[in-house]
Amino acid sequence: MKIYKTKYEYFFPILLGILWFFTPRLNISGQFYCLLAIIFAFYFFPVRVILTGKNKALSTKHKIFDTILSCLFALLINLSIVLFYLPEFQLIRYTAGIIRILLLIAFFYFAIFAEEYDGENSILCILFVFFTS
């Protein structure tokens, strides 16, 4: 039963990746990217976690993985805001790289070992890895 999932979740990392690329090139205000990224990060951390927790059809293991992945997605989006304004800050760049590696590990876990998952988290993991690189 997929009550808490939306079909728009897949467009969030794609839209952020496109905005990351075109904002400096088309002289779009950086505050627009920042505002949109904050809204998406707010969706992934508290809103998605609360909706996942209220879904009675999911197992506890599924809820824990969804919560961890939602936190990683929100953290990666927030780090992208910092990197947008401070691109030379290497510590944030390395931290974002570590989060991307964790998302790749989660993707391979979903692809190989977890049959009970529907594939939505694995698609989001790959989209976040590629569009926030």
C-alpha cells in the first residue's frame, strides 16, 4: 500500500540538478534555487518521515530505511545550497561525496537483497547521486 509516496518525488532531484546547472548561466537569482531546495529538503525530512511513520501497512524495517534515506536526501539537498554559495569549500564537497557513496550502497542493497521494496527508493537514490554530482 503506497499511501505516502507521490509520483512527483522523482522530479525533485532532476529539477534541482537542472536549476544547479542553469542558475549561474542564465543569471537566475541564487535565492530562487535556495528557496526551492529548502522546500524540497523540508518535504524529504519531516514531511516524508511523518507520512512514512503513519503508514500502518509498512514494516518497521521499511520505515527505518525510508527515514534514513529521507534524512540523507534532505542533507544532500542542504549541502547543495552551501556548495552553491561556497563552491571552494572542500569539506562540504567531501561530505556530499560520502553521502552519494552511501546512496549508491543503498541502491545496490535495494537492487540485490531487498525483494520487499518496490523500487521507488532505489530510483530516488540513483537520481540523487547523478543529479547532485
